[in-house]
Amino acid sequence: MVLRNSEQVLPETICDRICKRFASSNQNSKAILIAEFVNKLLVLSPNWLSSALIFLNELGIEDRSLSISQQCFTTKNNSSNSRNLTKQPVISTPKDGFLVSAPKSFGMSSIKPERSLALPRSHTISNINCEISEQGLVKDSIFALQGVSSSYLHFRISEDKFFVQNEDKIPCSTRAVLLKVSELGALFIKIKKFVDKSLCIGQMRQAFMAAIRAELSEYYRLLAILEAQISTDEYQTNSLTWARLRLWTLEPLQRFTLLAAICDSVKTQEGGQLLASLLTFTHHGNHIWRSVSTPLFLSSLVPFVKMLLHWMFEGRLHGDTDGEFFVSLPGGVRLERYWQESALLRRTMIPRGLITEKQAEDILMAGKSVLFLRVLCKNNEPVTEDEDFKNAEKCNELLNSNFLLHINAVIRGTLYTNSRRMLRVLYDEYHFLLHLAALRRYLLLGQGDFIRHLMDVMEKQLSLSAKDLYRHNLTANLETAIRSTNAQYDDPKVLERLDVRVLETSPGDLGWDVFSLQYHVAGPICAVFTSESIRLYLQMFNFLWRAKRIEFILSGIWQHQTSCNRLLMGANGIPEAFEIIHTCSLLREKMINFAHQMQYYLAFEVMECAWDDLSDKMKLATDLDHVIAAHQAFLDTLLSRALLDKSSKVVLTKLRGIFDCIVRYEEVQSFFYAAALDELQRRRESDAVIEANTRAGTWGVTSDDPARMAREAKSMIFKKETIPKMRAEFRIINTTYQDLVIEFLKKLRAQNDVSLCSLSFRLDFNEYYRGLAPELRISNAFM
């Protein structure tokens, strides 16, 4: 029998004819061995197989082929039954070469069978002195797949793997395959131990463990199928063979290898960390890895999506009793810190890769807005939920990029809706803007007529010692000022919150030093008007109140001096006091100019500009954080430009020194003008006595008049002591004031704020102080 065209003849056909030739000569064992050997080669599908078989057939070297085959396989069954040589559909594996029917279980893809020669279902594998039945291998392998030690396979707990026992009875190649099959059993033990010993804390981890148990259940089903196929009949067609068992365990081995790797990587993880780790496995390039990790990830993702929906639309953490979600609710938060501390972000629990940190912050804000409305504002208006996003927990599109973009759009839309709704409630129901304007009018002295009248009605009381002040008297004066000015037309909700406050007193303090207005805030607006913010408002009030008092003092000085100068500098005045009056008037004008420039700066450069910026930011604010940030920036600007921040302490010290100098000037000039008016009164009395004596026909001045002598003694004291003393006092005050202003201007020009630098230029608009201090001349060259 000669076959020439190897390209048109299949290797199976050539092998079949060779085996028939052996069978015809009663050499069935050799026919079986050559069929096994060819089946081994068919796995590799070499191009030269057909040509080699044709060559062997033509040369007739069958004995040599059999000798090669016997090095690997021998058989005890010499049956010549022709059914052993019939062709059946088989499937081959490159590992063991056993040809079995293709199984369908545990998620394996269908494999097309190839044509080959069938063998008996039970045979003995031998190697010189080693032999073991195939049925024994199958049974021991089934035990190993169940994690149970057997005659030939023993599991060592210390090393977490199976080892072959009785190695002398098992060929080396068979041992390697046996250990490979037992790896699946070792992985099964490892995964089952992980499931049994792991604490199912939290919904996400419980869902993950449920998915692992589902994989184990599928594995149990596979074991049941394999056990059902074990048969004692060696010629039964559907019985489980060693090769079939090896093939059935290929894909489960790959799946359990990945499951074990996943279990190791997430052993100590939970919540967002667990999701992030599982998500990385779903991005693997191997489709089997993706098919295993994707169900685990989707199962763990369902509780996360539920928590996300409940938080964003209800402001509640649904079922997060173990802190798996990336938002936490501390509890026990003060009212004024409720917005900042009621809900915090756990950055370690953010599922990286699924959502970004910016999206996590937006989700936090969206839910926190609903929580704030529900708890503090008592507003339970429901939030409209997105239906597609609501059903996301049942949808495999969670891993689709377009769906993730949709989630991002829903997050932004929900955040915008919740934030605008919260601002609307604060503006309309709790009148936030009304109270903000009231703070500006009363604590920042924006209501000018009210502040001026309040100073007028409280001047006498505030000039007393601080220990002599009584709160009920101050409150009565406040009510008087409100009824006497345009403040009476203000909203009642504002006026009922306005009150007086007496600060802590120190020895020597006057009422001016401890008096303060107070504005009470309550409810949700405390999230913006915190106790710290109110403290800053009071700090600004005390500074502005003191600056206003300086202006009030100088205004009173001008009125008093103007009326007194008409008397003292007239025809019947006191010539000795003309020089002092002139010095006093010059110093007063300097101080008035300084006070007016400071008031202009505080009223327009500080208050109005900062308020205009705040108003613009309030119009653009989209959430409460923007409102709080804008309000805090407003206060920071006020403190910085009013020299009340930490970096301006030295400048503020100089300014307070100037204010103290003006107060000292007011005291000295009051004493001087009081003494001068007394002297003028004495001189007028002396002139009246002289005129009366002259009319009576007596001497105008007599030596025995005690009243005249007393007046002359006091006038002598005024001339010899009071005038020189006042001249020295005013000279000292003038020099001190001048030095303080120069130092103040120097410090101002060293500031980085343009407004403060422009203030220094305005205070020295006529370059008077530049002529006194060369340093100011140099500094001004750069302005």
C-alpha cells in the first residue's frame, strides 16, 4: 500500500491503514500503541506528520516505530476488538495528550473536536516498576479537587499545596500532571478558608463575599458533574477519564488562580478601597480575568450605588454602619459648625478609578446640602432623582465610559440643584442678606445718623468710669437713638436682634473703652455668621467706634474753641493767652485733617470697596461654601485694610498712639480754656468793681478789698504758672503728635497694600511732614 500525495491525505487516514496492517497480523497491542503515539503528535499538528507516516509505511519499519512508542506507553489489554479502531470525535490538550469528549461546564467556551483514534476507557500507566490505574488517578484527583488528601495526594497546611505520596508507583510525567490538577484543589482550600474566616463587615464586603460564594457554588456543581461521570466500566463511552478530567479543570484552574489573587489583594480592604482594587482587575487584558473579576466588582458596586443615591438625594447614609462609604457623619457638631463638620470626606475610601476626588467632593456637597436643609432648615422637600442613575445598580453599563460621563453630569446637576435650593431657603426664609446688611449698618457704623445720635445721647454716661455703667441705662439710650433716627424704619427682625454689650473692664477704663453694640444671630445663618465672625465684627466695631469717637471729640473741640476764642481774643480778652490759643488752633487743625482723612479712608477705601466686592461675589455664589468664603474674604479685607491683622500690629500701635495723643490734647485744651475763661471772668469782675466804685465817687482800687486781693492772687497764678505750663504742655503734645504721625506714615509706606500707601499720601497731601522727615521724601520718590 503506497501513498504518494501527502498533501491530500490526512494523517488519521495513514495511521488507520498502518493500524489495520498490524491488526491483520494479530498485533493489536502494537496497533493501539502506534495510535496513541500518533494522537500525541496530532496535538502539535506538525506539517511533516503526513509525510513521515507515508515514509514509514513505505519503508516498512514498523518494528522501529513500536520500539519508540514503548518507551512511553505499554498496555495490558491485547484485545483485538475492531471497535477500538473506530474513529470518534475527540478533543486534545497539549499537556497530557489524552483525547476526550469536549465538556461544557464552569463557564468554558465551546471547543471544536478533532478526529482521532479512541482508546479503552481504562488502562494502566506504567514506567518500568511503577504502575497506577487510570481510575485510581481520577478518584485521587477528585478527592484533591475537593481539598481532601488521598492515597497519592497529601495536602500540607504549612505550605498550602498538595504533594505526591508513593512516588515510586507513579511515573515522573504523570506526577507533574497530577500536581498540576491538584493546584485547583489547593486554590479551592485557600479561597474557602478566606471565605470562612473573613469578617463580612459592611455591605460592600458582604456583596463581594456573596459573589465569591457564587463562584464556589459553581465549582461544587462542577465537582458533582465529575463525580457523576466516574464509572467502573472501562468501555463505557461517557465515563470520566484522566484526560477528560485534566481538560475539565483547565479553565477552573485559571479562574481560581485569579480568585486567589483577588482574595490576597483585598484581604484587609473594605469600602472604596475594595472597589478600587476590584476595578483594576476588570481592566486586565485577559478576557478570562475580566470574566471573573467583573461579576465580583459589579456585585460589590451595587451597595455603593445605593449609598451614593441615598446620600445625594436624601442626605442619609443608607446602611453604612461600618464606615465603607467615603462620606462620614461625625455627630455631636455645634450649630455654627454644622455645615463644615456635619459631613466629612474619607479620602482613603474614595474608589479611585471609578470617581475622582473632585467628584467625591461634589457628591459630599450635594448630600450635605440636603442634610443641612433637613436638619437645620426643617425643609423636607424631596429632590428629583435621575431615573437612569437610580437604576444603575442593576445595569452592567456601570463600566461603560459613556455611563460614567452620565454619572458625572448627574453629580454636577444634583449639586447645582441642591445648592441653589439651599441658598434660596437661606435668602428667602431666613433673610440672610437682610442680616448681612444690618451688620454692616450697625456694627460697621454704616448708619451714620444713628451712630452720631447714639454718641450724643451716651456721651455723659460713657465719660464715666467703666464700673459706673449699667446695662439697662445703655439699653434705654439705644432705644432712644433708634426712635430718633431713620433706624426706626428698619425691619423689626433686625431691630430685635440689636443690643448693647459691656466688655470686660480693666482699672482706669472709661465707658468709651468697654461699650459695644451687639447683633444676635441664630438658626441656619450661623453657618456664615459664626462666633468667630461675630468676634471679628466686634473687633471692627471697637476700632471704628474709637475712630468715630476721635472725630466726635475733635468736632466738640472745634465748637468749644470757636466760641471761647471769640471771648478770649476780643478787645477785652486775655492777651497773654493769644500765643497758646494760636498754637492750640494749629494743632487742632492738624488733628482734624488726620481724623477726616482716616474716616474717609475707612468709610470708602475700606468699607465701600470691600462691600462692593462682597455684593458681586454673593450674586455669583452657587453654594454655601462660596458664600462663606466670600464673607470671610470680606472680613479679612476689612481687618487687613483697617490695620487689625497680625502683620499690621506695629502700624496699629502707632495709630492708637495718635488717638491717645488726641484724647490727651482734648483734656489739656479743656483745662486751658477752663482756666482762661475763669481768668476772663475774674478780670471782668475786677473791671465791674472799678467801674462801680468810680461811679460811687471812691477809688476804683483799694488795698483793703479782700475779694480784689483774691482775684489778683489767682490772676498772678494764671500768669506765672498756668500760662507757662500750658505752653509747655501744648509744645509737648505738638511734638509727640508730629513724631507719631511721621512714624505712622513711614510704616504705612512700607505696607504692600496699595490702599494703605495711598492713605499715607493723602495724610501728607501738602508735603508738610516730608519737610520734617527726609525719610518720607525718599519714600515718596517711589510712589
